[in-house]
Amino acid sequence: MTEKVAVITGSNTGIGKETAVALAAMGMTTVLACRNADKAAAAAAEVRERAASDAVSVVALDLSDLASVTSCARHILERWDRLDVLVNNAGGIWSKREESAQGYEQTFAVNHLGPFALTVLLLDRLKASAPSRIVNLSSFGHHAAVLGMRWEDLNADRRYTSFGAYAQSKLANILFTRALAARLDGTGVTANAVHPGPVRSGFGMDGDLHGIMRIGNGLVRPLEISPEAGAVTTIHVATAPELEQSSGGYYARGEPGRMSGHARSLPDADRLWRVSEQLVAAAGFSLPGWTDVGSVRRPEVSQVPRAGIPDP
């Protein structure tokens, strides 16, 4: 049997690392796509030891920089001739509004736009390796995006709140998953989103949170579940035989979870896909389907929510 290949973003710690250990122990070649090279190398050594597998590699990936995303995808495509599982695990939350390398609001860029671009760049390899799976980590927190996607202010130029931006990005994860599932129907590639639960990991602990939010994050940590427990749903959705043909779902605690009304909106899912393509292309990066990126004028960042988003 051909050895399967799995790529897991943000796998130097927490849920991502536990997912890597599980998939490596199942015999998959496991690729840790991480921003911090030293932490990734240490995590890879731990994964090799715990999984009793030497088939563990590291690739550089900074989701806040689309140049890094495209470089990472190119590296994966050049080094491995198949891709069976892609887990978009990495994410973050920021107390203050920050911007990505391309000038997009950091939460939206890291939690959605970067994973979107990486996935699209790897889609052909996933299709060629079918049956294959894409797992996107979302959160029950997507329910807090009570007004849905803020199409008029995706870049949070007008108003930014830390949890508001996070909730919207988690809603975007599910909408992206549903748009993926629709586009991949009949290809043998499935896409599902998962809610791992409140996990005691490194999330929000790398200096991204400040003040009361950092204090609050520390206070709730004793009440959170372990990374091992948090990874159970991801591992289940990535490997369970009974889910081989299930796509477009949202899972929590290993079972189908409850999506918000906004998350169930297929028109919004399609709109987000088109918006994301435009934003990546407007920043000067090519995705499959874009043949002339140079013809796409990059809007001013402050105008992206108003001028760069097509109507439904």
C-alpha cells in the first residue's frame, strides 16, 4: 500500500502536534507546517519518538504572509508526489488590530485567507491522491458572529474587537469548508470543519494577547481540556472510514455539531470564496484559475471591504 502523506499546519504545539503524533503512528508521512523553525524542529523530534516513525518532516509556513504560503505549497508539491490529508489547524487571536504582510487584518489573514490560499494551491495534488481529506479547525465561537460576515468591513478598518474578529474568522472557516465541499463534489476529496473544544494549548499565549484578555485566557486554562482530548475530533474526521464520503460537515466531540444559521448559508459560502480569490489576487499572488494576476488592481486596504467584495 502506498504510504499516505498528511500536512498539518501549526503542528509544533497543542492540537496540531497531537494530531501529527496520531497520524504518524498510523503510518502516514507527516509534515509539520509551522512558522517557528526551532519549535517545529523540537516538535518533529517529539513526534518521531512518540509515534515511532522517522517519516516526519518540517516545512516553513507563516500564514500571515502569502509569499510564505505560496512557498510552502511549492515545497510540498515538489517534495511529495501525493497528499492524502490536509489539516488547517493553525490560528490565532490578537488583542489589538494588526496587519498581515499584505496589509490585511491579521485575524482574517491568518485564520482564513492564508489557509484558503494554501488549500487552493494544493487542491490538484489532493484530487490526484483521492480519496483524500481536508479538515479545517473552526470553533463553537463562530456562533458569536451574530451578524454574519461583516462584508462592508472585513478588514476591520472601521471597527475592531479581538473576539469579534476571531468569531468572524471561525465562521469563515465553516463557510470555506462548505464552499470547498460543493466545488469538490465527485472528486473523491472531502472537506469538513471541526470544533476541538476549549483546549489547554499555546493558543493566545505567544504574546498576541494583552491586558485583561491575557489575564482571562490564563484564568480559564485550568478548566480547559488537554490537547490530546482536543485532537480527538480532528483525528476522527481525518481518518474514520465511515466519513470517507462525508463532506461539508461540522463536527464537535466526534459527532455532527450545530452550525449557526450564517454558517449554513451557501450563498455566503460562495461569496466568501469569490472574495478570497479576489483578495489573494489583488495582493499579487496567483491561484489556480487566475491567469493574469497583473490585471487585478490591488485596492487600497481601507477600500477592500467596500470595493473588493462582489455582491451575492
